[in-house]
Amino acid sequence: MHRYTQLEFINTQKFQMPTHKSSPISKILHKAKTHKGRRILAAREPQFHEGTKQTLFLKGQNTSSLITQCLGDFYNLKKRSSVRLQRKNMIYPFQDCSYLLQLCVRMECGMFVLANHSKKRADNLILGRVYDDKVLDIVELGVESYKPISEFKTDLISVTSHPAVIFLGPQFEAELSKVKNLFLDIFRGPNTDKLPLSSIEHVITFSTNDVINIHMRVYRVVREGRNVCGLEEMGPRVCFKMRRYNPPDDKLFRKSIKVATVGQIRHLKNVSYNIHGSKLGRIHMDRQDYSNLQTRKRKALRIETSRKTKKMDLS
């Protein structure tokens, strides 16, 4: 039997946003009538310089104490750029995602982490991304074993820390490449142009030997002054089992990673700048024919030639 038969792939048509007028998403995205509403809708439109993506943490209709604690530890790792809802929600993303999309639009979140629990699928974590008011991709992970942060006797990291995310296993470059992209998008730090080494205080690792079991470990970077002397596990320690996975649509995924070209500096050929900032250009021309070049006729030259002709006549 093929190893992919253990995963349940869902039809992407279930994740299309409803287009009828009674949809809750269409009620939010209607045309604004006030100046404040127009500003809010303009801020939700695609920007050239996008900010840090927000992650929405929420609970399903039924949860267990283990999965609730696991959700809280994940929230603490991304506390700087995340929103957490305390109430339970009757949300089943693999059946109907309209209400989940409404919450993501309202909270301005591009990713979500949903915790639920049932007899058939115990201790579930559902991770997904939203793009263009549609669910881009979604993965369901079952928590097989879990050790919370509170059981590790280590120092806590700062809220402004940036993680170093490491993936171990050849499956992350082949079958689980899109899952790797999803993990990296969720657990990455805020967008920065320059990142000092001192701001990296913890390391998140994902390792796997197959496409089913994924092991997650979090380590704190131990320093002595400015030098890094080792790693110390700080939690949470989680072993996931892949249950259901809906990969992103190829066209929608290519559209989501497209980079705008407006505002980028284009390289111009034969144009350079000197140390003073002056613009210098080089022009390539064909060789000119100087035999037919028309020169300027001066009056003084004509007088001299007329005098010479008179002298010749007198002689």
C-alpha cells in the first residue's frame, strides 16, 4: 500500500468562500459608507510593504486540558504577533470555514491555530493560512505526546526574541515541503531588515523520519557574554501525527508568493554613479564620416583668400 493513503486529502472546493449575498464575509467586505470605514478597508487591501502576519489562536467546540495547555504554550512562543480568543467556537474547518474566515478578517489575522478534541480524533491541532479571503492550506496534527514549558526548569525568553527554525529530514524537501512552508510561516519572527545575533534567544526544530510523525523541540540559547556556549531545552516538547492535510491550490499559492515590482529599483544599462552621486551615462555611436563634414565658414578666411588673389594678379 502506498504510504500516502494514511493521510486524508480533502477536496479544495470545500474551502472556497461563499459568494452569495447572505454570506457573513460579504457583509464585512461591503462598500464602506463613511470615511473611517473606507480607511479600514484600504488598510486591509494588499500593501507593497506588508507588516508582520498575525496568528489567531482559538478553541473548538470541545477541548481537553492537554490540548488547551499546548495551545497556550504555542501562543506564548508567538505572543508578540498573535491574537487569542478564550471562548469556545463551533468551528469545523474541514467541513465549513465561513465563520473562521469571518474571525480572521475581523481580527486581521492571516494564519490560525485551532485546538479541538473528539473521541475519533483526540487532542487535535489544526494549523492553516488565509489568503484573499480563502483558506490557502490547512493541516490537522494529532498530539501523541506532550511536555509543557512549565515542566522545564529554564529561564524564559523575552517577547522580542526571534527564533531560529530548523528542519531535519529529507521529507521536508519533498513530500512535506508545503507543510514546512506552513510551519515556517507560523513560527517565524517579525519582519526585520537587519537581525543582530543577540536577538536570537531560542531555536525551534522539526524532525521526521516519515511523512506521518513530526517531532517538535524548542531550545534556549545559552550565552556567556556575547559567545554562544550551548543549547538548553525549554519546551514545549511535542510529537505530532499527521491526520488530515489539504495542500494549497497551485494557482492560489503562486499568487500568494508573488512579489510586487512597483517601487523596486531597476538596473539600467550603461548608467553609473560617481562618488559624488552624479549620474553618468555611456552612449554607443557608429563611426562618423569626416569627409563630408560641413565646417563653419569664417569671414576672416575669405578676406585673406581675396588678398592673395589680388597679389597674384599684380605680379
